[in-house]
Amino acid sequence: MSGAPGQELVRFDRVTLTFPGVNGRPAIEVIRQLDFRIETGEFVAIIGPSGCGKSTLLSLLAGYLPPSSGRVLFRGKPIAGPARERMMVFQQPALFPWLTTAGNVAYGLKLKANRGNGRNVQSTVDALLHLVQLDGFAHHYPSDLSGGMRQRLEIARALAVDPQVLLMDEPLAALDALTRRRMQGEVLHIWEKTRKTILFVTHDIDEAVIMADRVIVMAQRPTSILEIEEVRLPRPRRREDPELAGIVRRLSALLE
Amino acid sequence: MRPLVLRWPSFRLIERAALPRWALRLVGPLTVLLGWELGARFGLINTLLLPPPSAAFADLGVLISGGYLGKALYASLFRVVCGFALAVVVGALLGLAMARIRLVDDFFDPIVELLRPISPLALFPLAILWFGIGDGSKIFVIALAACFPVILNTFAGARSIDANLIRAARSLGASEFEIFKGIVLPASLPHIFTGIRLAWGISLIVIIAAEMVGATVGMGYMVLEAQQTFRTERVFAGIFVIGAIGFVTDLGFRRLRRWLLPWYRETQD
């Protein structure tokens, strides 16, 4: 089970990541001495200037990269590699183009490792497509879908294997402004319905403050934490809320 | 999406003649045939060297009714299909293995690159010594010549897979075998298919040449024999048939791809 809300789910323990220098070029320190924790059920946003290593941080959590030193702990245990408890949602949706919408969602459920968990594939797929409002598109291919629909499909595919945390790497960055606003609402809706822990990387301060319980502000590379902002505003939040605007202004000033 | 086509007013008039696209596409070849026929009829060209198309078609009728064409066609197509099938199976497996396993790539890549520039026909005399004058030697050179485009395209396809697709599958819990079967293979299929189409074209080219060098039956042999007995109309009859086969089969391949890979969107074709 995912554990009770408030329990520690993720912990970065003095994590440093250095890419070795190739062909005599100097090594690049991407992340330096990073320390933070995320609790079960939290919606955490990470903001920072582009190229500050936010995506790399998610790769560490997904298990695609090991840290150079320090530990990345998930439920108290060091992360050894990719696992379905930690699902990534990529910026450019990495959907399987040869599978239909339903096929993409069902893919994870049909893998040997996930079979026999008592869940019916068809009804799970139907429920998830309904959750992300793609019912009626079950037999379409990803290439037939719009950008926002593809992003929602990717979320549904990740949710199919019942992860404990969703790692979202600037999932809305490629969308136009209007679709982006609508998708922010959709992601919050999905979060409220599923109560998954969400780690949401973005470079849009407004987006971070509107969506997250906590905003982690990163400094320029090598990544370290400038500030952690608890957003204690009631939901649903309104863009026009002066208190919200105040937080955004303060964080902007911090990043400049 | 429709390709952008410049529209001149006069062209629009022709398009408005309400001919379907396929009929419009017949206009070019038919014009050439008509000009050629008229040129021959009015004595503008030496019909001994360039007989009118009507004579070639008449001879085609003779070849068909005499059963000679059927025999030649069967012999050639049998060799082509065997050599081509071998090339596709070996080429696709080797291409996939080379793309995903470093050791296999290091072993086979130099061999492939050394053999590739050699004309398959340069090896044909050797093939006759090894496999005889019959089907074996032709199947060998076709398989050899046709496997390269399959290897190279499969390799390119399996190498160009978006790394995030594989990461996503791994996070979802896929085993290495499941990733190969469920991600690498389907993601490579469009490229493999391109390789297959090229391989088929090469097979058709190689078989005619090989049969002209050494064979006792087949389309290449038929055309060469007609040339040696100075029956130019038969030479052209053979050439028409070869061209028609290539045209029809490529159409078939495109249909097959649309049916097998309905998700694949080609940007240009």
C-alpha cells in the first residue's frame, strides 16, 4: 500500500550527481548536496531556471540514473532502478505509436510482472480512459490525438500500474496557453481522485503555485535548493487571488 | 495532409476534366506508347531496332498462348521469391541483433561493409561453381544482394528508437525480452518494411542480369535469347512484363504496409 498521508515517501540524502568529462572536457556537476523529502500524497512542484538539472533529478528518482554520491531513498530504501511504483510522465509523450489509446493503457497491465494482480484489464482501461476523459478514443492511435490528449493518455498509462508517485517532467510545457490552463485543472482533478503523490517539474512559477502544496525553488546549476515554499492557500485556487500573486512575485524575485 | 501543389489556372482546367487520379496517371505512359507507335508506322524509326509497341504486344500474346512466358516467369519468380525471403529473414535478424548487441555489431559490421560494395554479379561465376547453373546460384546472389538494404534499414530503425519509449516500458515493469518483442520490434517495423521494399526491387534487377549471364530458362534468358536471334519485338515483350511485375508488386507492398502498419504515418511518399 502507499502508506498513510504525511509519511515520508521520498528522501534525497546529500545527493550529488557529476557527469564525467568526455574527451578532456571538465566534468559537469549537475546536482550538489541535495537534501529534501516528500510525503505521501503531497503535490510538490519543482521550479528553477532551465538547464538547472530539474529533469535529471526526476531521472534519479525514476531510477534511470544512479547518484554519484549520497542516497535517493524511496520508502526508506535506496532506489536500484526503474520500477512501476515510480512512474515518469515525459515532456514529449513517449507513447507507443503502434498501440491504440486503449492498447497503450493496457500495455503495463499485460506485462508478466503485473499479471495476476486480480485486476481486470478491460475494466481498468475503461476506468482510466474515463478518468482522463478519453472515453470514445479507445481505438484511436496516438498520432490521431491532440497534444493535450496525448499528455492525458500518458498519465493514464502510468496510472494503470498503480504507481505510488507520478514524476511529471514539464508535462505541460509543449502545450499552447489555453490547453495548458485546462490541463492544469485536469492534473489536479486526477490528483484529487487518485491521491497519488505527484512531483511536478515546471519552469512556470504561476503553474507551480496554483497547483502544488509545496514549491521547491532550485538554483542555477549545480542544482541546490534556494527555498521551499509551503503554499497554504485553499483549493480550488484562483489566479486572481492577491495572496497567490504575492507568492508568485516573491518566488520570481528569488529566481532573478 | 495533402502535399502543397502549385495551381496554375490552365492546370486547373485539365483537372476539371473530371478524370480520376489513376486515369490521369495513365496519360503519360500512353502518350509515349502512342508517339512510339506512330513513329514506327510512319517510318520515322528503324523498326528492326525499335519495333512498334503493337508488335511487342502481339508477340506477348504468342508467348502467353505458347506457354513459354508462363514457364520463364515461373522459373524467375521462384528464384526471386526464395532469394528474397532468405534476404529478409537473415537481414532483419542480423540488423536487429547488430543494433542491440554491441558484440554482434563489432563482429558483423566490417564484414557487411566489405561485402556491400561488391557487385553481386561479380560473385555469380563463383556461385555457379558452388551451386550449379540451376536455381541455387541465382537464389544465392539474390539473397546476398538483397540482404544489405534489409540489414541497414533494420539497423537504422532499431537504433533510432526514442530512448524514452524503452524507459517508459522498463518503468512499467517490462523484462528485457518484453522490451525487445513489444517495443524494439514494432518500433523498427516501418524501417524493416522500407528495407524489404528495396530488397524486392534489387531481387528483380539481379535475377534478370544473372539469367542473362548463365541460365537455361527464365525471363532474363528469354530476353537474351530473343536478342541473339534478333527478335527485338520479343525483347520488348519481355521488358514490358518485367516492368509490369515491378510496378504491380510495389503497389502491393504499399497496400500491405497500410494494412500491417495502420499507425504509421509517412511524411512523404
